[in-house]
Amino acid sequence: MKIAIVCYPTFGGSGVVATELGIALSKRGHEIHFVTYKQPVRLEYLTHNIHYHEVIVPEYPLFHYQPYELALSSKLVTVIKKHQIDVLHVHYAIPHAYAGYMTQQMLKEEGVSVPMLTTLHGTDITLVGSHSFYKPAVNFSINKSNAVTSVSHSLKKDTLAIFSIENEIEVIPNFIDFSKVKESFQDCKRYLMAAPDERIVIHISNLRPVKRIQDVIQIFYRIQKNVKSKLIIIGDGPDREMASKVAHELGIRDKIIFLGKSNEIERILCFSDLFLLPSEKESFGLAALEAMAYKVPVISSDTGGLPEVNKDGVSGFLCEVGAVDEMAEKAIYILESDDRLEKFKKQAKKIALDFDIHQILPKYERLYKKIMLQVTQHNRQ
Ligand code: GMT
């Protein structure tokens, strides 16, 4: 199949899922065309069947806001016609599903039909999409998609509660490509990060308010009082300074390392002992799943789709949002014993294996075929 994938090219959930999916599909012989404003961060190599088309929005003095949807839909029309794309897969509803629908309408005028699958990722529904500024357009474009998927049952439930959805929503969870996960990473430089007798606690996110970074610091404050440890924070975002300030006030700033944005997940997770994800909302928690795949247990909040990924008492623990004392208690329970830590590490990996990409890919392929057939049948009528 020839598949056009639209996504955000940045670090973080939806872009990573879209990119990994595209790469994996290309390995199964499909021709993949990424259409976005920058080469996706996880897309290191372009091959004969992975292409990237840049969406450029020229600056014009009249535009107070640059019309990205317009540029995206125009680019999609060109790419779909030139490469005879069979199916369009948009990740993150805003504005991609809207631009995708416009693309379909423009192509229809020229006698070209291309089906569109929209994958909902979380904040496009729960935070941004539900705002009255966007809601009618998001509702419309979800209903106009030929198929809709959500990354968790929880997100499906939220979508149905927030919007008036007439379309079927299929749950296809996020995944891990275990062919890229080595059993032990040879170049693991743990000694650069902590002393041999220290545990390494980690947090990876875009440091937005929804991630509750202040809770990460408070949990770690309680952990380090009981277990000799370091906290490593990966990612960058609006709450980074606040986190640093809180750490400073608590007198633990020297035990926290901010590493900024990184693409070298394996290099970081190989030396990590515990992952903290105390988010306010989380439709899935891909960062937690990636940690588990590298044998790092997770202490998370029990919000959204997290209970579908992190299994309480098995791959880590789940606590109520904001329950920093309890999260710290559970973290200490895991970290204070070598044997227990080892047990949780193994269990985390075992749960992560349920999300192997090879179980997930056929679900997308089946859906692509289904909507392609629907469009063909519709054209025949
Ligand atoms: O985590 C973020 O805030 C980034 C955001 C995104 O859209 O890239 O992540 C969302 O999609 C990810 C991939 O499906 C999910 O794993 C995250 O849970 C989800 N984030 C939220 O729901 C807050």
C-alpha cells in the first residue's frame, strides 16, 4: 500500500507513534510518505520506501497567524496525486483531520478518492480539542473520517463523552518495536550518572503542567531521604524552571540532573531503576511503556489510559493523582531491595511485551484495507 502519514514531527507521544508505525510499515513493504513541517525526530533515515514531504508556510505580513492547515492540505493534494497514495493516516485530530477532510474534498473535484484514518492521541481530545474554540471543527472532522482509532479505551470513553460522535472508534493501543530493544545495551554509561550504590529515578516528558513535574520533585524528595538516589529529568518545556526552583527550595537541586531533549532513549533507560509519571491526564503514557520495555518499573497516577499500560503491583504501582506520599512509599518499596527491584524490572518487561508492534501493525493494515474497499465500493455505486 502507499500510505501518507501526517503527524507532529516533534519529540513526544503522537509523533513518535506515527513515525515508528511508518518505519515498521515500510519494513513490511508499504510505501510511506510522511507529510509534516519538519523531518520527524525519530525518522533517522529515508529509504526507497520512506519519503518525507515538507509543508512550508510562507510568511506574509497580512497573516497574523500562519495558515498551516491550508499549506498542509495543498501539500497533501499534490503528494496524493503525484504518488498515487492509497490511504491517508492522520495522527492527532487538530488540525490534521480537518486538513485531511479538506484534502479529500479538493481531490474529489478531480475524481480522486482517498480514504482517511484519524488516530486520536489524547490532548487533541481531552485538553485542546474539547475547548469551545476548536470543538465544532474537531467534532466535524472526527465524524467525517472514514475510520477513527484511539490509543486507549479510556480515550475512546472520553471522546464519546466530550463529542457527539457518529463514527465507530476502534481502540488500537500504542506499541513498542522490540526488534530495536536489545536485551542489554553494551554502551551503558551508568557510572557517568550516579555512584554504584545510588538508584537512578527518571522522568521523561514535555514538562507541561499536565505532567505535574512538581509531584515528580516531591516524590523524589521523599525517595532520596530513604534510598540513596539521583533523579534524571529528560525533556524540556514550560515547567522546567519551576521544577528546578522547587528542587532548590527543598535542598535537593544537586541530586537532580536535567538532560534536556534526547532521542537516545536506550542510552538513558539502560541505567534507570524507576520511572515516575504522576500526570494529571494521560491517554496512554507511551513514555511509561518505553521505560517498561527497557525493564524500568513505573510509578504512575491512575488516570486515563495509564491502568491499561502500567499494571498495579506488577510493572510498578498506580496511585491517585497528587498522592505524592503514597507514590514515594511505593517507589521506596521497589527501590530498597535489590531482589524486589529485579523482580519488578522483569515483570515490567513482560507486560510491555503485550504491546509488541507485531501484534498491533496488522490491526492498522486491516483498517487501511477496509476503508480502501469502502471507498472503492462507494465509487462504483
Ligand atoms: O504527552 C504529551 O503531552 C504529548 C502527547 C502527544 O500528543 O504527543 O501525548 C499524547 O499521545 C501519546 C501517544 O499516543 C500518549 O502516550 C500520551 O499519553 C498522550 N498525552 C496525554 O494524554 C497528556
